[in-house]
Amino acid sequence: MQTPYLPSLLNPQSVAVVGVSTDPGKLGSAILSNIVKNRFQGRIYGVRRAKDDVPAQIAQDNVRIVDSFDEIPETVDVVLFAIPANRLLDALKAVPPAHMRVAVAIASGFSEVGPEGAALEKQLREYCNGAGVHLIGPNCQGIVVPRARLQMTFSSMYNQMVRGSAAVISQSGAMGGYMVNRLMQRGIGISCFISSGNETTITTTDYLNLLADDPDTRAILCYLEQIKNGRRFAEVAQQISRRKPIVIVKGGRSIAGAAAISSHTGAIAGDDAVISGVFEQIGVIRARDSGTAVDATVAFAVSKPLRGNRIGILSVAGGLAVELTDLLEMYNFEVPEFDPDIRHRLNAVVPAFGATRNPIDLTGAVLTEKTLFEDALEIFGTAKNLDGLAVISTFISDPKFAHAIVRLFKTSTKPVIVCWTGSPQQTPESLRILAEAGVPVYDNPARTVTAFRALRQDPSIG
């Protein structure tokens, strides 16, 4: 299937939820409530369950409640069906396909549960393909599009939407939720989240096509348990990866993991070695795990390009700088000495008991010499023989350090990656400043190296 219908997913003007009721605990009512609470600005419709009234408070929130789709006077961009698996097909058939652009089905109970569910999913696929119904799911959480203020899931975890430049596509709702939450907590945010579920008609490849030209999306993060039509996926992903990085966590690497997949989304995992080889050929970055994938995506979403292997390090603590240096060189980065002019300028501000060779070690003197950190950071940022900059801080609570890093991040033509070992409890204001500015922050040297490896587009990370 092609994707001319999918742009309405990113810029919806109207949405509908089929299956709302008086019970606020029911999925349909919870989803409709989330749409309203998050201030979706388009037109909202609720299709009530048979002979069911809808609470007055919902009707007062600019939601039009109807008994059937026949009462809706337009083609709705996104229609979510909060309908059980055994009734989903009939509910879809009750809506004229021309009256909705994209359908979303959250019900589980299809191929992931065995032969009976697989037969039900086959019927669903045959109807959708024959009638031209473009279906997200089933067995999914829904979608989130912050720029449209659309929170169309049953989970309140997405209510604190942060708009950003990373798109997340996940065949697992829980895994997608984890990755989205981490991106939002770190200030990176998302352009959209698509919980793709079983991908009965619309596949990850279709979503990649959609995001290829989306101006809000700089990086794409996927969690996959299966790849449908591998040849088409490879062709599309290869074209997109030349313009936008694609980071993928592929489940089912082990025998036990592959077996678990079949009971999760009903998928066949595929040969892991072959998948890794294909990913490398087409320019897709494979992350070992979801945490590593998020770290890589954070770097891609906000950083400037890394145009070489030479990394400069400025640190307030010598041991952390030593470890970062070792790890960088372990992965074939260089930590070169500064040119004489930079060394001369640094020696004028860094105490004699510090280090100015690269890595720079400012030592604990930053706590007593008020402008040392800012002065050294400014000089550091002018070094010409570097391709990337790493800044290491600890649990220093003075927010001026964070403000100085933000200035470097915004003005430098090189990627600036921060290793900040202070916890949110110890340095809340500083981490907030960095997050609000979109600075990529990691809590240890190893994760900092992951960021640089991602920017270098290493084929496998973690």
C-alpha cells in the first residue's frame, strides 16, 4: 500500500473515537478524555456504544457525540476504534471507507494469541485491503502528535507532551512508551509516536516514507519485532538514511527472545545475523538495546554533524576525563593535543596543577575561581583541530555552568556532548537548563561515547 493518506496523521484537522460510554474507565472514554485534556484544536467526535449515554462533561468540551458515523458531516482524518477484537471487523464495516482517512485499532486478540486470532486478523486484513481502509494496528496503543496537540492513546503517560525532532515507531506499545518518555524527560521531545502493533495493513516502511519529508523529524527511532516485505523496507530505509538517521532496536536476537515475539505481536523474528548485515548495508544504525537507542537518538535529534574522529574534552574531574579518553580511543576516535595557541591561552587561565593538553582538567578550582569554567570553555570552543566537543561536569549545582554550556552548544559549529554526573536530585536547576535548551546530556563517559559513535554513524552500537 502507498502512503498518500498518511500525511493527515501528522496534521489532523478532525478525529473520532468509536466506542465511548458513560463508564470513564472504558478505553473509549479514556482515550476521548485524553484528546480533550491535551487540547486538540481540531474537530472531535465520539461515537457512542449502543444505547449508551455520554457524560455531560464530555459533551461540554466541544466534542460532538453521535450514535453512528452517518451523523458526522465530513471525512475524518483519524478514527480510533475502541472495540474488542471479535467486534472490530463489524465496527469497521459500519463506517464507509470514504468517511475516514486513517483508522486505529487498539484491540489485542489477533495473531499474537494463536491460530484463532490469526484467522481473525486475516479477515481483517482482507477487508481493509479490499475496501481501501488504512489501519494502524491492531494490538497497539495509538498515536501521539505533539504539534497537533493530539494525544490519542489510553495512557496518561503521554499527557506531558514535549514537541521535538525525534519520531518513534514501535511495534510494542510498552517499549515505545519507554523510549518516548526518556526522550521527553531529557528535553529532546518527539515529532510523533506511532504505536504500530501488528501492522496488519500499514507497516513500518509506510511510516518511514511518511517521515522522510517531514520537516519536524530529524531522527527516526524504531522498535521492531518483524519486518514485513524486507526488500521494500531495505529500499526505503536506504534512501531515507542518506538524509535522516534511522536507529533501530530489533527484538528477537536470541532463541528465547524470538519465541517471546510470537506471543507478543505474532511476528516471525527472522535471522538475526542476516538482519544486522542488511542494516549495515542500507545505512541503518542498530542499537543493542532500547536505552542505547535512546542515547543515539538524543544525539541525532539535536546535534550538529560530526565531520571527523577528533574529540576534545574539557572536564572538572580528571578521572572521568581519563575514562572518556580511554573509551574514545578504544572505539578509534582521536583525542589530539591542542595547537600551541590554544595551549597558550588555556595556560593563562587554568591553574598550574590542572591540565591543558587534551583532555583539559580544570580540577576543583572551578569552585573557587569564579570565571575559570566559562573562560576555559570559551577558549576550548575555538580549537580548530577538533571535530567534536565533550564537556564533563559533576554535581556542581551553580547554574552558571549549565548556562555556559548552553552558550557553547548554540554557537559552536561542532557537536557538543555533555557528560553530567550530578543527579536530578543534586543538580535539578542545571539539568533543567540543559534540557530546556535541548543539550544532549549523558550521565557517564560510556554513554557519552555512544553519542559520538552514533554521530559517526557506526552501524552497530552497544
